[in-house]
Amino acid sequence: MIPPAVMNELRSIVGPEAMIESAAARRAYECDAFTLVRHSPGLVVLPGCTAEVAAIVRCLSGHGIPFVPRGAGTGLAGGSITRADAVLIGLNRMRRIRRIDLRNRLAEVEAGVANLAMTRAVASDGFQFAPDPSSQQACSIGGNCATNAGGPHTLKCGVTVNHILALEFVTCSGEVRRIGCEQGDAPGLDLVGLIVGSEGTFGIVTAATVRLSRNPPAVRTLLAVFESIGDATRTVSDIIARGITPAAMEMMDAGVIEAVEAAFQIGLPLDAAAVLIIEVDGVAAGLDAEAEQATGIARANGARSVRAAANEEERAALWKSRKRAAGALGRITTSYCTQDGVVPRSELPGLMADIAEIAARHALRVANLVHAGDGNIHPILMYDERDAEQTQRVIRAGEEILQACIRRGGTITGEHGVGVEKIDLMPMLFSPADLQSMLRLRAAFNPRGLCNPHKIFPDTKGCWEIYKPGKRAAV
Ligand SMILES: Cc1cc2nc3c(=O)[nH]c(=O)nc-3n(C[C@H](O)[C@H](O)[C@H](O)COP(=O)(O)OP(=O)(O)OC[C@H]3O[C@@H](n4cnc5c(N)ncnc54)[C@H](O)[C@@H]3O)c2cc1C
């Protein structure tokens, strides 16, 4: 589908070793971690530097060929899915940390640097890149910028946009721009704020100047065990209502506990309905009192036990169980689909009941991972993707869960983005006039719609409509 003349031009930019051309090799890029939609790109190119990205974009836009940026491919909404008429631009060879400036608490990193690699590079100096998505071992800083990624600890420290000072950015016509300001707020419009979260539809991030945060001087990590999900989620809103802002407040239900114990055997109670990991951090003085207050609130809500991690090893085991929980679920199901929605914290008990009812009605098994402090739910629907009818039930159940979020005053994504997965739900959330305003803004950056087409917005050729299982039109 990609004309041979264009292939030759691209080969001369990146070299033949950075082109993935064969059908078999392109299949590795047919989906991200949202596996309900799969389609091989027409070609994959792997540029090694910003100049190559810019030259690729100039070539493709000159020929009117669509292109899609991709980082590590851990996205959970199908944001980096392409069609056979498009070129996938993989940024994962661009892994250089260009500069670390601890005096000014910033670092400049290329888009393909993994999130955790950034933190590891400054950890021995007592710093971190604070956004910590559970996929942080693999996901890229470029992908974090595109999705405005969150994570367990973004409850207190804020999501990716709060930690990006400036961007190096290739526009949709192939020009290299520097956006933002290393000293903080730049005068004029907040273009960094616009680009972060635009899901790769405004152009390509080639590097980011990130804010480095001091590691907290002291931390207390609690594990509270509950007989009911309602008690666990009520604890969450009570803790926040009492004026405590924990660094993180994460819930895992019985389904997740079962998977995590099968994988890691860290001693979570298999007979519990849910556990909450509650972490408070800051200066040591007063931290024990805060932990005791949180413990009291959990007990008042019926926690059967609350214990503090005795040492760093125990704390690390708890976080390993949480951050690797999705992977652990692979042990107990053939396929799974991770949903992402948000409700006001106080609506969590009701929403968790909605999720249980929806899953039961569709005869699906569900396990719940919840960034509970943020009201951000991740129900994980388990199924067998070889069964087309079951797959359709997963899609319907996912949509119903997100509709329940909207009814309860929430929204359809907390951190994974809209991608192709949630396009059909956008009109439930926004009026036609609101959607038009957003499309006009996108057109200012991406006037011909060549950069990551048919994502986020229900345009006339919605990708989801094309790719929906059972509706795989020839493209
Ligand atoms: C097990 C697991 C746990 C997860 N936990 C979390 C979590 O806690 N919090 C969270 O927010 N997410 C989480 N995610 C989702 C995912 O990891 C994040 O969305 C992450 O930010 C995606 O990064 P990536 O490099 O994999 O991007 P990709 O999947 O490659 O791409 C995601 C989107 O970003 C665009 N994009 C990628 N790179 C660029 C670039 N350089 N310039 C412009 N656009 C670009 C793509 O076009 C696509 O639209 C999880 C995923 C998995 C599989």
C-alpha cells in the first residue's frame, strides 16, 4: 500500500535496517495493549534522531500519506493503531537522556526513553520523575506526554502535564519546534498543556524537558484488608474528606488478589473482598500520626486488619503486587480488556456495584484495579478472544461501564485516553459544538488530518467503526 517511490525515499532517510517492511514483521505492530483492535501498518520506520523524524514527516506529508507516532505500544485505548495505508513512526530508538541538570531540577530526554529509566538515572541523587504509570518499566516519556499518563502516585503529585516544562516537537509539516519554557510558565498560550494529552494527533514529540522531583524524606505504607468493596471505597473518600492527601491510595479486589498471589505469593489474603494500599509521605515528623489517622478511618469503615509495611522490602513487595497486577491476570485468563473511567470518589461504592451487575449480566468475569484516590477505575474484563460472541459481550459491557461513569458525574477516561476505543462515547460527553471546537483546534496543528487520523473524535471514517471486531472492512 505504501508506494515504492516513498519507500525508497524513507530508506534513504533512516537506512534499510530501520525499516520494517515484511508482513510478518509488521504484525508485531498490529495493536498496542488494547488487543480488541488489530491491523498491520503499511510500513514501520524507526528513526534514530529528531532530524530523521522531521525528514520522514516532510516526505510523508509531501505525498499525502498518513502517519502514526508510537512509543512502547503499552497504550490501552488503541491510540497507535494504524491502517495499511499509513506509516507507523516508532520512537523507541530515541533513548538518549541528553542532559540532567539537578541544580535546576530538570532533565532533557528523548521521546523513547522509558519512564522508569528516567527515574533510575537520578535515583541515587535522591530525585525522581514523579508520574509513575504501572507500565513504567516499558512505557516511553513520549507516550506519557501523548496520553498525559497518570499512575498510583499522581494522586498527590499530579499527572504528566504537571511535570513537563518544554517539548521538542515535529509539526505535521515536518518542522522542528521548541515549545514551553524550562523556567516554568511561558508567556502566551500554554502550548505544552495543549500538546500533552493530544494522543499523538497534533504532531510528534521527539524530546521533553521534564521536572525532577525530590524523593520524599519519609514514607509509610499501609495495607488495609476489607470484607466488602463498599467498605474499602468509603474509606477512600473518608480519608480525603478528613483533609489527608495520601501519596497514593490503590484498591485491588478479590479477582486481582487471586492473580497476584498466584504470580508473586506475597501473602495477600485470598478470602478478602478488597485490599487498599494507602501510602503517606513527607517529613517524618507527623507522618506516623497521619498513618494512624488513616488506620482509624479504615477500621471505622470495617477494615478487618490494617498493617504497616515493616521495612522497604515489604513496601516494595506491596508495590510490585500492585504495579504488576495486570500482567499477573494473564495467568488466570486467555485474554482481558482493561477499562478506564473516572467518577467522583464518593460515587465509587455505587459504581463498583454497577460494574458487578454489568459483568454478571454479560456473563463475564471481572477483576478491579482502582486508582481509588483519584476515583479512577480499571475494571478488567476477562474473556477468550477466540470466541467472537464473548468478545462482543466484552465490548458492550465496557461501553455500559463507561456510560455508568457518565451517569454518576464522571468521564470515560482517567488516564488511558480515547484512542479508537472510546470514540463512540465522545458524543455522550460533549455537545456537537464542543466537539467542533476541539476539531478546529486540532486542525490548527494537523490541518490535513494526516497525523494519527481517526482517533479521539467521531469523524466520518471512525477507526473503531472500521476495525470493530466483526467489522474489519478492507482498508
Ligand atoms: C500493564 C499496564 C499498566 C498501565 N498502567 C498505566 C497507569 O498506571 N497509568 C497510565 O496513565 N497508563 C497506564 N497504562 C497505559 C500506557 O502505559 C500509557 O498510556 C503510556 O503513557 C503509553 O506510553 P507508550 O510509550 O507505550 O505509548 P504508545 O502506546 O506507543 O502510544 C500511546 C499514544 O501516544 C501516541 N504517542 C506515542 N509516542 C508519541 C510521541 N513521541 N509523540 C506523539 N505521540 C506519541 C501514540 O500515537 C498513541 O496515541 C498501562 C498499560 C499497561 C499495559
